[in-house]
Amino acid sequence: MLPVNTKVIPTEVAAALTTGNATNPSQPNDEAVLVGVSIPPRVRKYLGEKDNKSVLEGWLRGLDADQRQDFLDNLEDVIRYAEQNNLDVIQAVNAYKELKLQKYRTAESKALDAKVSRYGIAGGMVAAVMLIVALSLVLVMLAIERNTRPSLRQEYADEAEGSMVDCRADCASGGYDRSVPFSPSARTNVPDSFTREAAII
């Protein structure tokens, strides 16, 4: 089934004939492209002979299989209209060919634009999802780092607690560091009178 309506209305052919837009038939083509399609009776009547059949094959060569049958069915309607309205059937057929192929080209262009648009939307959605995932990973890593690393306030509190413990220990020992061994040189700065008085006492 064709995605876009490409049917040529017979009155379009009549208008083309009136304005002189009909063109000459295409050059004959030897390639058989009518295999697998059903040729309507009126199309066979006017284009079933050898020369005209070659012309018809040339027209259908660049079409897809479904387009070929659609082309022939639509051509049958145009020939019927031309007969009923006393139009030149051959000119009507030539005008129809130009109009029909133009509509096919327009339909293909629209289909291509729609496909490109769908790909663009899909690409944008993928990029947005990837961006969200990347931001989520960054936030998770920051949260893990914050939970596993002690806060600066806790570090300062621990350091202050350690300083207070050292101070209390020094005060309790009278300010004397028992880890340092006694040495006579330590008394060199003590006055002799203080030493004698201490001995008398």
C-alpha cells in the first residue's frame, strides 16, 4: 500500500491537455516490466500493441512493483474518462504519465523527510537519556564520596579532643615529662642557694 495518495484525477489530465502540457511518448524500451502485473482492458486496448507496449514498459521501468499496478489501475480510470468526454486518449495518457510520476516523486520526498525526522527525534531522545544517566552517575559518586569520607568538623573535633587529653596528662604529672631521663646537666641553671636550702630542709 502506498503511504501517500498519488491518484491522478481525470480532470487533472483534462486541465493539462487544455493548457498544452502533454508531452510526447517516451522512447521504446525492450525490458519486460509488465510481468507480475495485471493490465486493465482499456490500457491493453491502447497500449497493448508492440510499439505502445514498449512505451508503457519504459514508463514502468523505474517504478516499484506496487507502484506499477497502481499506475496501470489509475491509467485505466483516466482512459475511461477521456473516452466519455471525447478527449484525445493518447494525449490524455501522456499527460497522465507526467502528472503521475510527479506525484510519485513528491510522495517519495515526503516519505524521506518523515524518515529523517523520525531518526532525528530518536537520536535526540537517546542523547537525552545518556545525559540523564551521566548526571545520575556523577550524583551517585558524589554521594558515595561524601558518605565514606569523614567531615571536616569531625576531624577538627577529634583533633581538639586529642589536644585536651595531652594537656590533662601534662598537668597531672606536674609538667614533668617522665619519658626524659634525669641528667645532672639539668641542674646547671638552678641557683646554688636554692639547692642548699632544699638540702637543709
